[in-house]
Amino acid sequence: MTLKTAIFLVVLVVAFAGVGYNIKRIIDFLRVGKWTNRFDNLTERLKRTFVIAIGQSKIMRDPVAGPIHAFIFWGFIVLLFAVIESIGEGILGTFSLSFLGPVYSVITVSQDVFVALIVFSVIFAWWRRNVTKVKRLQGDAEEKKDASIVLYAIAAIVISLTLTNATRIAVGGQYAHEVRPLAAAVSGFFCACEKTEAAFEIFWWIHIIGVLGFMNYLPYSKHLHVMTSIPNVFLSDLRKKNYLKPINFEDETLTQYGSKDIEDLSWKQLLDGDTCTHCGRCTSVCPANITGKVLDPRWIIVATRERMIDKAPYMLAENKFGFESWETGMQAAWSGGYGTQAAHATHEEAVVEVKGGVTGTLLGTQPRLKKEDVESKKFIGDYIPAEMLWQCTTCQACMQECPVMIEHVDEIVDLRRNLVMMEADFPPELQASFSSMENNYSPWAFSPSERAEWAHGMGIETMAEYAAKPEAEKKEDLILFWVGCAGSFDARAKSISRAFAELMQIAGVNFRILGTEEKCTGDPARRMGNEYLAQTLIKDNVETLNRYNITKVVTACPHCFNAIKNEWGDFGGNYEVVHHTEFVQQMLAKGDLVITKDLEQRVTYHDSCYLGRSNDIYDAPRATLESIPGLEIVEMERTKSKGLCCGAGGGQMWMEETQGKRINIERTEEAIATGSETIASACPFCMTMLSDGVKTKEAGDHVRVRDIAEIVLEVVR
């Protein structure tokens, strides 16, 4: 054994021991949280991993930063072969993968190509951070330092690799099938002499120590996502996008509703903290943050990690774990789903100067705060300002843009649940909505007896009236029109209900309504954090629908649509649910509705978050508008999956915006800027917010806000 081999083996063992230690430490920290099963449906998880993590599909939504990151990511995948060769050379003296034949030629050529792309990308990334200073990339001094270290390390690793290959080629050490155009070109600067052989050894050591050192630096860096991003994508939630996990109120062992601290979060939510790339994409698209409010989705995830760093070491010392072992959790996974276990665990790590007033140093093996200091601080308050939580519209723009599938909204709602149900600490204006939902089954203070008054004179039958008829008079194709609270009580939204109902009557659709038996779907209460109230409403509604044997539901409210379609199944409510924009398109396509006149107008369509991002319905509303002769359709700057929220979701409809610019004004200005005469909507909440925006901007004399159903009704009757 040569001296080089002996030294390398020592370095290799120490390096991999460090990596192993850090992996174990990270896993131990995750065990602080509650168990959640993220090991189901492996086929779908692998598919998502290849598309999003390996394929970088979400990264590519940013046409500038996307390719930069993708080149670095794909380059490191290709360069794994070079790492294998370097380790082989360190142990055996000479080693290559040339036995792969022509495949080796492809590998070596691609390595040189990606080295060039990585160097270019690193320079461009550095320029964006330090010269053009892209807003979302500007962290504190420590974060900037960390980002620079990572960029310099990446550059050193790939440049030293090229110089290693170039010097080896210069002294005649090229392997069979090895094709390296970049290294071959650089080799011309070296002579076939002892100095070059010495240079080869220097570059080889720089490269391998750079790789092994980088692996051990990452767990102490804000770029830990380099190691955790692929697992985080694999472990992301496969269920419907805008779905909230219910609380089992029948579980008598539960002593905590919602999440008060890190031990109340799931281990996957803690992994989100480890995986955050600090890229700021989530914050850059957050409607609250855009309009000058304190809500910062990135900070909520970062703060979760910060709290875990501070608190977990003491929990580990006390042997407190959220679930006792991976074996216990996996047994739960294979036996049934998303259960939880009672108990807790650990973690320490990097910190910045933060909004919650926490400061510290890079991750170490010792707690950075004294136990009494940790216990005196509150997760909600000292780490995450409560004000942040109540500014979220649950529009999911943050989750849509996150390249590593972090679930921001789920955590925000979990924290809200604790504030509402355990602390009774929520914005005072929500109390009226909660009370109204409890007593009147609607967020608005209208009598339940008035719920069907919108349909007066239209000859629309209720389900109770229909059920009382003889069997011979009943049809098989019955559809329930779920009107919703806004469509039942709001003066402007009532016209949407009437327009859509009239369209169905014209088309001969066999539909009924629940009338006074209909109650709020529970969506506002759920998003506001009042899970108990939400479940009470959901169960009452499910009982009613199941009593009438309802199988198909159509609704004009995206919030009702999302709740019934994606969440009621947990409570025995399984129905085919169709949004009215889809239904109108179907009626037009089948010829049940016939357009009889042109409409010479310029129209822009506003995507509802709960219809678009939450349920991927973008085409049906646009296809309907496109089918109307004379209509000129123009898109706003932010549209479809990148559309901006109207500002009403997540309970904001019943709260006041006291900070910054109103979100609905931001969106209305964008719509007016298109020069459209009509702003088309497909949601009663959006209708209210945009109509208010048009009024505020004093544009009502030349801009109208209309629902898709109202526009279609004008051209078919």
C-alpha cells in the first residue's frame, strides 16, 4: 500500500463517517415530529421524483434561474461517475470506467460539457446574487456568505476535475474510450514532464477533498437541500393539492389540536425546514408579501428549522420522540395510512438574524441556546409572528412555485388550528363569522330560512320536494346544484346562481337544490383554523346528501367545489363534483346550449386560486369564452398557474387588510391594464373582490366584472 493510498483511505473513512453521523443526526431530529405515512404508492412517488426532482420541472418555471440551477444539478449527477473514478484511483492507483466501452465515451464527453455549463451557471448565479441583486435572493450577511461558499466550492470541484483530467492526458494517461474535448484542449497548456505529474496529484487531491468536504459542509449549511431535496420530493403529499388533513376528535388520547410547537408538526413538515432552498420563490409570488404585508412563506419554513435547532437537542437528551422508531412508523404505513404516535426527538443547526429575534451560529453538536431560554420562547410569537399566519389567503402560490415540494399552507393552517381551538387567539373580526356559521350555517349573518330566496319565481324544485314525489316521476340523471353561501345570500352572487340555473333550465338539465337544508361546506372555518366547527358542518351536509342518495354535484363556487370534491371523502361524502364552468362548456359542446349572437367585447379572465392552482381547471372557462363569436380574450400578466389571488381565500373575506396595499386592488389594476371592458370571473369570492376593486379604482363606467355563466346567458337566450 502506497503512502497516498493510506492517507486517502483515512480521509475517505473520516469523510464518510462524518456523512453518516450527519444523516443519523438529521433523521433523529425528524423524529421530534409526529408520524405521517409518506411511503405509500411508490410508483407514483418515483414518477414524481423523476419529473420534479430529476427533471427539474418546477425549477424550469423560472426561465432565467431555472436553466442555471438545472445545469448545476444535472452536471453533478453526471459528475458522480467522476467521483467514483477518483475514489477508485485513490484506492487502486489507477482506475476508470473505460470497461463500459462506447458508453464511457458518452459519459466523459457529457462531463466536459457539463463542467463548462456549471462554471457558466456558477458565474451567472453569483452575478444575480451580488451584482443585479435579485430581491428574493437577498438574505442576511451570513446567508450571503454561505451562498458564496457553496458557489466557490462548486466551481473549485469542477475546475479541479478538468485540470486533473487535463494533466493526466498531458502525461499520456488517457484511458481507452475517454473523450474529453475540454480537458484535451486544456492539456495543451501542460508539458509531458514531472511538473505536470506533480500538478496532477495536486489537482486530484483538491478535487477529491473538495467533494468529500462539500458533502460534510452541507449539513451545517443553508444549502442542506442539496442532500434533502430529492427525498423531500419523493416524500411529498400525493393527495389532492388543496386538501387539509382532518383531526380525529374521537381520539381521546389527543391533548393538542393543531400545532403549537415543533413536536406537534409531522416529521415531513420538519424535513421541509431542512429542505428549504432559501430561493425565495414562494415569497416572491405570495400575494400578501407582494402587497407589503409581513407574511413571508419562506420565513415560516426557515423559522421551523430554527426552532427545531434550538429545542430538539433538549428533547433528544430527555429521550422524547414523536414516534419511537422508523419500524413503528413503517408498520403504521403498511397497515393503513396517516396515523400518529405519541412522544418526541432532536436537531441543531444554522441560523440567521431573524424576524422573531433569534440569533445564533452555524450548526454544531451543542445546543446554541440555554434550556431556560428555549423554554421561555414561543414558536408562534418569538419565531413566527402570529400576524404572518393570519395574512395567508391559502392561495397555494407558494406551494406551486416551490421547487422542492414544501407544504407551506398545511403548516400555516395547523398553526392556525392551535391558535383558534386551544388558545382562542384569532383576529376579533372572525368571531362574528364563527358565530354565524354555528348558528346560521353561513359565514354571513343571514337567516337559514332565506337561503333559497334567490330562486324565487324560477320554478326550481328542492330535493325535499323531489323526494316526496312518486317513484314514477323521478329520473336517473338527477344533479344537485350546490349553491353555496355566497350564491345564496350575497346580492351580487345571487345573479350568478340565477344565471347558471337558467342555463341549466334552457339545456333541460334535471337538477334540484337543497334550499334551506344546505349549510356552509365548512371551507371558511377549516382555513381559518376552526376544524371542529368545519367538521360539524361537513358531517351535517354529508348526512343530508347521502340521505337523498346524491351522486353528482355541480357548483359555481370554487371553494365549495374544492371542499366537496377533495375533502368530504374523509367524512363519507363521495360524489362526482363538477364546477359550473366545466358544466357550461359541456352543455355548449353537446349542443344543449346554442350561442345565438356575437359579443363584441374585449375580455380578460381571472383564474380563481381554488379552481386553477388547487384543481387544475384552466381550460374550461377559456374554451367557453373562446366559443363566443366576437369576443377578444386577452390574458393578464400573471395568469393560469401563475395567476394572482383576489385576496379573499383563507378567511380573508371576513378579515380586514390593515397593512400594505389591498390584494384585490393589485389584481384589479392588472386586469384594467389589459384594456378589457369585461373582467370574467368564475368564483363569487373573486367577483366580490374584483367588483370592489373596480369601484375603488373608479372604473365602473367602462369595466364590468361578470361571471362566465352571466356572459354565456347573454349570448344564448
